Amino acid sequence: MVVTRIVIVGAAAAGLAVAESARTAGYGGQLVMVGDEEYKPYDRPPLSKQVLLGEWPAERTALRSDADLGKLGLDLRLGVPASGVDTDARELVLADDTRLPFDALVVATGVRARKLPGAPAAPNVHVLRGLDDAMALRDQLTPGVRLVVIGAGVLGAEVAAVATRLGIAVTLVDPLPLPMTRVVGAVIGEFVAGLHREHGVDVRCGVGVRQLRTAGGRVDAVELEDGALVPADVVLVAIGGAPAVDWLRGAAVPLGGAKPEEGAGGVLCAAGGRAAEGVYAAGDVAAWCTPDGDAHLRVEHRLNATEQGRAVAKSILDPTFRYVPAVPYFWSDQYDLKIQSFGSPGPDDEFVVVEGSLAERRFVGAYLRAGVVTGALGVGLPRELRAWRTRVGRPMSRGSS
């Protein structure tokens, strides 16, 4: 089938990469981009850092200028979310009942921020996923307020670091024993916990939240499961995200389970992003088949969104395209440190320092599982860390570096 109309649902990094890569490959057909926000494609990592600090105005997060977007010839449909898809008729349905025909549909809707079950809809309780979220939170982060961050993953840890720089008293709460432990494991989790405590953050890991206490329509304290009551002027709920796939329920598009034990969640795809006839997915919402074919993996990293978007464009336009995955990469800026990591280590993988030292906060470490390098993480030694990228997936004997 000749593709003359590509419809992209999701106006962010993955969707933009599809559009740009299609044009670069010579595609001259129609490109329609649908976004549920009013904004043109913007970058999300700065929201928890430069935007929250007040160093960047909102407009600086734009991924492309209006002139560059104009060169793509996009039919932008912003501020109206998708509500369904008819794969037989090859039509996307929008919330305003508009029906958009397509030859190829790309799902790039990302994730929705999870909300704390039972939490009141108070004006000082926030999530942080989009630009509006960041601006609303920034307005309340004034010196002297008390911020409770529920969730000590990457996002929660980054916001805690930013808020501390703004002169705010921060309490970081998580039921897991250490910050970021699902992503970086226990050794680096201890490192991150120590970093935050050194900067005055009250790190309370290993304890969950019982309830948010309210007074006068606002939350004034967070009650923990150990009975402790933490005063709060502002609360950020940073407990992860769920793939934005509700609008696909009932469609002939394969979806993973909503719970971790039921699968990866999101849109289940073959390598290269194909989910069903004429339907593809990329970015945080997409669970691509692993190279061994045994599982689906969903990766919520910024660079992965761009890489997958480019691959999807190639898959749509070239049936012979074969996707070769890059080594996953993520980074996190906290205080004056940049934490960088390659690979996909598990939280229980052994971490071995191979360059520098944790005490000096200049190091590279390798993650090992059954003697095989599953990832590498470093602080302050970017050149040495990059050298370990090629060693991910290879065996490492004891004493080698």
C-alpha cells in the first residue's frame, strides 16, 4: 500500500521525530499531528529543572521554531485529544467527533502522571508531566514553603534538588528503601540519598503515605504509614506514569497489562514499532519487542523517544527496514552533579566501581548480572563512561576495567 497520509497522535519528541524523519526520507504526502495540549512540540526534561528553577521561560522548551515546523508542512490539530480509532476504516476519531483518515497511524501519546489514590483535589497538590503542571508548581515554590515530594524516583529526586536550591524545606517520601532504587539499584540509591541529606532534604524512604490531611480546602500535612505527620504547604505526587492508551481500549491495537505483573503496559509492538496493520507506536507509550523476541520493553527515556520516532518513520516508508536498537541512555541533573547511565540494569544487579570513587563523586561503575555487563553509570567522568557503552551486553571478568 502506498502511504500518502500519516497521522501522528502525540505532539512531543517522539511524534516530532516521526514527522522530521519522514520528510528527511523524501516523504511528500500529508502529515497530520494531533495533540491534546494547546502547545506545539516542546521538551519535557527541562520542566523539572530549568523551568522549575525559573531559569527558562516556557517558550524556551519549544523543540522547534515556528519556521522549522512550517517547513515540515504539518497539519497541526492541537488542544483536541484522540478518543478512538477504527482500524478497519483506518480513521482516527477525535474528542470533537472529527474523523481523520490515515494510511499509517502513529501512537506517540506518552504517559499520564499517576495520581495518589484517595488524594484530595486540592490546589496545592501537584503532578508534573506537562508544561502547565510545571508552571503551576513553580508559582507555589516560593522561599520558605514546605514541600513534600511523594515518590523518590528520578523526577521526585530532581524536583527535591531544585526546590532546595530555591530555599524550600523538602521532605522526600517513598515506600522503597532508597531513592531511585528501581533505576539505579542500592549502591547508587545510597549515594543519591546521601547527596540529598547533605543538602538538607529530609529523606524518608521505606515508608508509604497513609493520607493527605486537609484544612480549609488545602493539604496541610502528609500522614505517613508509620504515624508521622509531615507539615506541607505544597505536595508533589511523583509516583510514575501510566501509558496514555485509554482512547485505544476496544480498538484492534494490542495493549499490555496495566499492572507490572501483566506485562509492559502500553502499545505492544514488533521491533521497529509496528503494532497492527497500519498502526505504529513510539516513545514512552510503546512497548517494543526485545531483540530476543521473548518480551516487550517500554522505555521512558527522552532520547529513546526520538530514536523510536525515527525508526517508525523508516518502518512506515520502507517495508525492508530492520531496526537495530541503540544502548538505552538516561541522565539526571541533581544539584551540581550529572548522573548518566547506559544500558538497562535491574535493581538487583551488582554494581562495581571501575573508575574513580564514590567518595570523591567522580566515578564510573558497571552493573553485572551473571558476569555480564547490563549497564554502566557515572558521575563526573563522561569520557570514561562513554567508553563503557560498547561493553554493555558483554561479559566482564573480575578485575577487568
